[in-house]
Amino acid sequence: MKKIIISIWFVLVVFSGFSQQQKVNYLTTFDDKLVHFGFTLGLNTLDFAVVNYNPIGDNPRFRPQTWQLDNPQITHNTIVRSDVAEVIPGFTVGIITSLRLGRDFNLRFLPGLSFGERKLLYNIDVWDIYNDQAINYYSIKSTFLDFPLLIKYKARRINNDRPYVIFGTAYRHDISRTGEEDLVSLTSGGLYAEMGLGWDHYFTFFRFSVEAKVSLGLNNQLGPSPVDTQRQYYTHSIKSLRSNIFTLSFHFE
């Protein structure tokens, strides 16, 4: 019994010694800088929060159109529904400007450029004048100029790691080329509420962060209906389109 107690005591002493070993902390004054800069790379997925008219005749702008290939014809009582068909990965790149507001808070401005695509899946065949066959979705490609302004709240540093949360707003301007004959078009600008969480890790010469962020569109981004040469009911069936974005970012500062 005495040997067992001595052995347990010895193991506890050894583990205690290991636990008290001081680790090397890097960039110990990094968070004391008033302003610092960096760049970010990320992956994104674009989504829509779609609200449809049910039926399409609830939209006062709807007017029946006659097309030879449409079967059945679209009337005021027709249910035309759309939703996002699938998640398509996109890409984001930007620069970081961070202003120290206090020990645990930073104000961050991350202008950048994002590329993405969404496919609206319809319950009826999709025809447009550029295709000679019917498909069940309509593709919308976007190229955004991003202007997020965020507050970063950081937890206490644990050796070379520091978790944090972010929240704020962003304005995005879509510079993708659009035309009057697009079946579904978007407005160029959109306002977003943003929130997320991340993890800072301090290396010898830079800080690396992994961040997951959700951007929720605040305004209806449905654009005008196409000209009469196109079928307009693909737009008229939609009451509102709010853009939602999920971004997984990798920051280098």
C-alpha cells in the first residue's frame, strides 16, 4: 500500500511539473497596436430567402402571357414556386484594417471582392430566349464589392490562442453584368447584418485566424421584370429575395 501511495505521489509531482512549464508566447504586444493591417482569403456559399406569391395572381403586376412552348399556360391561379437548388462554393479575397478600441474590442473594416452563384429551382420548366431547351433552374452569378464594418470582441488570451466573436453590418454592391432580358435580376446594392465567431493563433511573425461568419440580407434584392421578349412570370412569382451568405475566412495579420 505504501508503494502505491508513493507511486501515485510521484506521478502527481511529475504531471504538476509538466503543467507548470512555461510555454513560449509569440507577439505578446501585437494586440496593443492602435492600428494593424492584413489580408483575408475565404470560401463562401450564397443563398436566398425566397418568398413566393401563392398563387402568382396575388401579384398585381402579373399579366398572363401566351407562349407556344409553355404547357400548361400560366394563369392567375397557377402556383409558380422557386427556391435555391444547391449550395455552390464561391471565393472571397480582401484586406484588413483593424483599429484598437480597448483591451478586448477592435473595429475592423474588411473591403474585398466575392464571387458566387445561386441556382433558383422552379416547379415548372424554365425557358429563356438564349436556350432552345427547358431546364428546371435559373442560374444567377454575382460578383460583390464587399464593405463590412465589424466589432470584434476577444476573450482573454490563452498562451498563443484567443477566441473571439464579431458582429456588425456590411454593404455589398453587385457589379455583375445584368441585362433587360434576364429572367430574374437583382438590385445592385444590399445591406447585411453580420455575426460570427473565430479563433486567433499567434505565430512567431504573424497572427493567423479562422473565422465563420453569417451575413443576413436586410432588404429585398429582387430587380425589375424582364422585357416583353422574355417570359416574365419567373420574376412575377417572387414576392421578395433576401440574400444570405456564409463565409469561412482565413485571416493573416
